[in-house]
Amino acid sequence: MARKKGREIHGWLIVDKPAGVGSTDVVGKVRWALDAKKAGHAGTLDPDATGVLAIALGEATKTVPILTDALKAYDFTVNWGAETSTDDASGEVRQTSDARPDEAAIRAALGAFTGEIMQVPPNVSAVRVDGARAYDLAREGEEVELAARPLWVESLELLGTTRDQAQLRMVCGKGGYVRAIARDLGRALGCLGHVDHLRRIWSGPFEAADGIAWDRIDRANQSEIEAALLPIQSALTDLPEMQATEMGEVRILNGNPGQVLGHADFGTEVWVSRNGRALCIGRYMGGEVQPSRVFNLG
């Protein structure tokens, strides 16, 4: 008997991920609930973290790199006084400190963690080391030295503080580890620290407040889930939109440069539509767009 491939479903589903669930588990459950042929996510959330997990279905997976590069915002709590093996509350305590920072010291330290910074990812992370994931090596007891990586931090704001904790909000670019911020901030303040609660409140144009709840993702609620789907172009708000001509649409859908209306700087990455339908992502080449990713919506 031939294996059932699933339905052709295209669009974005925003899930408000609960703690205790892995990102790939969310993708799998969404795909099962919708009987979808293809699905992926745009930016891993730690299992203990909550908030926005954007699930791309079908041709929307071609827009994942755009959303992955977008800014994201996190609310998180740092516990002072201990550094752990995972840089969050789930790990083994490695060092402790009786020192505690006051509000003025915390605010003074935040400037060093904004703008273009270099960040060493947590040892328990998805970073690859000689082909293996760092978290797999850590589980096997291997000590790994991860190289520092550049990270753009748009802002890091103190929301509140007590003697033993601080609540912060960070807006950052691709590849940021909130756990590493907590660890390094604790070291900079001389008191050590790790993440307690972590929530991604928005990712690009998508907000946690608009996400579907985890317990609603079920085949019994298929029509409800489908009603929550957003169009492919929902992830493309950072790109200029061009309108294809009738002949331009035909050429673009065949992977060829197609005529568009409008203007952008030569070489600008844009997305193209016609009559409200997304056609492609590509480069504006002066009156035409050279497609790089064409959306085959049937």
C-alpha cells in the first residue's frame, strides 16, 4: 500500500508554546493535526521556554529564512547567585555566590550587552561541533569549547528587580541565546546568574498573544486550526512588495525574470504578488524581478 503523503496546506500557524514541549514536537503535532504534507519552524525555543513558535506549512517553508533573520523579543527572569551547567534552572549548579547586584549596578551593566556583541552559546545548545550537536556532546559528558559568535542586540531593558532576581526584556537578531545573556550578565556583575523563566513575546510580525494554544492542536479541532492559518506573505513584512504584470506572473511561475510594477533599488530583495497571491521572493533587476524562491500554490 502506498504511504499517504498528507495534504497540501500552505501558510503560517502561530503557536503559543508551553513549557515542557520541544519545538520539533510542536511541528510534529501541527503536521499530524492538519494531516499536512510539509511543515517546519522558524527559530527553536528551548523546551522550558514559552511563547511564539511560528510553524511554516507547505510553500511557507520557503520563507523561513526571512523570518529567522527577523528581530525577536524575549521576556525573561534571571536568578542571581548561581551558575548552572545549562545556564538555566534545569541544569546542575556549578558555582554559587552570595553577592547580589542592586538596581543601579544592573542598569549600568546592560549597555555592554547591546549593539553588536560577541556571545559564547551555552554548552547545552544546538550549535554543531565537528558535526555533532553541542547538547549531545554535553549529555555524553564531553566538555566542549564553543567559539564566540556575533549577535545583534537591539535593546536590553530592565523591567523589575528583587534581591535575588531581575526581570528583563531583550530584542535581538538571529542566533541569540538568552541563557548566555543571563550567564554573562551574572559574571559581569560578580554575582553569577542563570535563566529562570523565558518567554518569546514576538518574532518578526508574529506575537504570542495571537498564537493558538497547545491544547487546541488536535485533529478534532482541524477546522479551528485552519481558520487560524495566516497567508505565506505574513512573514514577508520586512521586504518590499512588487506587483507582477499578467505576463510577468507567467514568467515568474516558470522561474524566469518577470515584469513588475513599482520601483526599488537595483538588487533589492523583494516579494512579488498578483491579485493578492504571493508568487515569489527575488531580486529587483530594474523593471523585472529575478525569482529565487517561487511559490507553487497549485
